[in-house]
Amino acid sequence: MLISGGTMPFPAGKPVVQETPPPAVSRSQPVVWPDAALLTVCAGLLVWMLFLPPLIGLANDGDFGRVLGKLSLAGDGSQNLRYFVSQYQHVAWRWDSHLPMSGVWVARAAVAISQLASTGKDFDIRFLAALYSVLLLTAMYGLLGLLRPCALTVRIAVGGLAIWIFTDVAYAAYFNSFYAEAMALVSLLLMLVAAMHIVAANQMRWPVGIAFLLAALFFVTSKAQYATAGIFPALFVLLAPISLPKLRRRLLRTLLCALIIVAIVGELRTTAPWYKGVAEFDIVFSNIPKTSPDGQQELKELGLEPSYIKYMGANPWPQGPNWLAQFYARLGPWKVFKFYLAHPLRTLAILDGDLRTSTAHLRNLPNYRRMDGFPPGTMTRHFCSWSDLRSRLFVLWPYHVLVWYGGVAATAAFIALRRRGSFSSRAAAVCLGVVLMAVLEFGVASLGDGNDTARHLFLFHALTDVTVCFAVAAALLFRKREPTIQ
């Protein structure tokens, strides 16, 4: 993931002005051992963490049922929020939560593979972790291929940094779970790596274009909370370089953009009303009251009767799915949105409160199985150096992330405008898109729900770490000048 530097391939027939001698490494004669070494390290860390006892994963907080029910699987609910569970039993019944999640398809594939392998009557979640690990390794392979024209030190530094970050337990432990965040992470990384290959070549070749589209579709359908971020990959394909006649190019861009938009709308519209009602309940009775001196006035502005005051600070689940669906139908998202717009200072106060209190909790779920002898609620102290560093920064001064994003956005915008027509400019535009995605996801996590905000900031943290990769690559390469398309 680069912002500047390095010699990149350009479409045949377009003249290139070589401003500096080409690097010693070229795509025609690549030195592959660094890639093999880094991928081996990445695979080794994943195997050690996810597949060898004591296994590392995530405990169920109650959300697993949304996937388990569709797969006719059941786990030991008595261990929820206490232990990570690795074995699940096949059951005769099936429950559809009506929550569309692309990760279900990966889980179905894992169950099918486990049955073909005849490993026993129970489903071992490590089959699911294996598929997610392959997807992560594919993203890392794509990143290392993108870095191949660069100096050896750059390849090792940037590739090693990406492996250090994204094999951290704050990310990798999701692979041994049924949370939607695992699919969101791997599809995000695959989508961004494909996007960088497209801007590096300055054209959308079919294999990479298809990979980008599939990754984008899996990303926007991974979870309803992440669907809105799909506007950025939709915008990318609308502006992507495609070597076709003008009319056909416009038609293809429009078609690809429309496919992603349809996926976004489909994800949001087909999500169960009761699930949307839970979010609305938490917003009205937990999130807005954080800055509310008068709950009755807020209810009046939202069009709710004074009797609803009894729900302030309450748990939505005892109300039942029918009540929650009716509550959502009555309130809808627009009344809440208008309330936030009408009270900008209170909205900023909610965002500020979550920045100060929720961002430091990058890890908040137990990692070990009961059979491995750990006390309830134990979280691993291995493979967590990156998330520990990030957490300490948020504890020491949470506003550092505002400075970081301000600096990254300003630098990316400057490069994008200053070096138009170059790879640096296009890569900087992608980086700027990542920044905007992160800002949007922070807003969705903070304002779109009033409960468990720390875990809902998962994608915000992942996007922040992607900007770190961009920035480090740029810092290593800023002295090098690239060819410019004339």
C-alpha cells in the first residue's frame, strides 16, 4: 500500500519519461525470496495462534447465533463471554436471523469441507479459521507483489509492518469466531490491494477488476453497519481507468458502480426490522441521553409519547423482536438523523465521549478455551504488541488520532493535486478514500448505536492501521521519483 515511489507498470503504448534509473529489481526478474519469507512468517504466526493448542479465538457474546442458526449448528451457551468455544454440534433445527452477512458463505464452505474431511460429528471452528487465513495470506501476497519493484528494504519493512499489524490477536482472533468482522477485514484488505494494483497499472485488467468487485461486494454485505462504507469502492469503480472505447468504458463503469450500490441498498433493506429496532432503541434510550438534561423533551422531538421515558437506560432485548420491529417502523432512521442535525453540539459531545472512552478497547473478549485450563475471561498476552501500542496511545491522548488523520488527509490531498497523472497521485487518492471511510465508520459506530461501541469500532481501527501502512511506505519512498505519464 503505497503513496509514492517505485517504478510501476503502465499500459502498453503510453510513453513514459524515466526521471531516475530504474530500480535494480524489475517485474521481469523479481527477487522472490523476501515474499516467500514474509508469507511463511505470516502463515506461521496464524498457525501457531489459531491451530495449535492452546487455541486462540473469541468468546461468543450472543451474536454467534445469527450464523449458527443458518448452519444448523449449536454451541455451549453457558460459556458465552467466559471462554472461546472451538467445537459446535450439528442440530436438526434451523433458525434464520434475517441478517444478511457474506461471512455465512465462508462458514458454509468451512462446514462442507469439515464434513468431507470426516473429522467427527462436531464442527471444528479451525476449518473456518483456515479459510479466513487463506484469504488474509492472499491479500498479503497481493501486497508483496505490489511492492516487488521497490528496494528490498522497503519490501521487507512495509510487508513486515502489514504482517505485524494484521496478524495481531485483535484481528486474527476473529478468524476463530462467527463474528462478521472477520469477513469485513479480509474483504477490505483484498479490495484495497486490488485497488492499488489497478492504480499502479493505470488500468483495470479483468482478473484484478473481478477480484476488486468480488471483494467489494463481500465487504459491503459483511454487516449492515459496514454497508454505507461501500460508497467509496462504488466511487472508485466509477473513476477507474479502463482501456475501452469511451461509450463502453462509461457503460462498464456505471454497471460496476450500480452493482455495488445495489449490494449496499440490498444489505440495508433486507436486514431484519427487529435488528434495526435494537439499534434505534439504544440510540434513543442510551446514546442521546448521554448528553440529555431532559429526556421528555428528546422524546417529544422524536415524536414519542412521554410514557416511553420508562425505557431510558433499559436493555432492548426483553422487549421482544415484534416490539422492536414496531418501534423501528414508528421511528425510522430519519427522525434520529434529523435530531443529530438539530443538535450539533450534543452530537459532537457523543462523538467526543466515544473517542475518549471507547477507542482504547481494541480487545474486550476472552481468547481461551476452558479445556486449556485458563480462568474465565482470560485474554492472551501473546501476539498483541500492536494492539497494545494502539491502546496505550488512546489512553495517553485519544485526540492523537485526530492529528494523525488530519496529517494523513492533508498529505494525501497535497500529493494527489501536486503530482497529477502519476502513480503517487492515484495512490494518494486511494489513501484519502480510506481516511474518509474511517471517518464515516467512526460516525456510524458512535451515532448509529448506543451499545458496545468499542467493538463496533473494529473497522475504524482496521482502516486506521491501513493508513499507517500508507504512511510508512510513503516515508520510505518519498526521496525516490517515479516515471510520469505524459
